[in-house]
Amino acid sequence: MPLRGGNPFGQEFFDLYGAYKEAGSPYHGIPRTTA
């Protein structure tokens, strides 16, 4: 949030977090592999 100029403790954060949770907590990182 600081890089976007939003308040990390304000309503904007909770709106963004709610959308993230509703989307199934998508993560676009490197997939975990098992050895």
C-alpha cells in the first residue's frame, strides 16, 4: 500500500484485502516443488 499511496490501515486496504480473499487469495509467485 505505501507504494500506491494508500493508507495501509485505512478502508482502502480492507477493500483491497477483501477482494484478494474473495478471489481465493491468488499468489503469482514461483510454484512450490517437492523433491
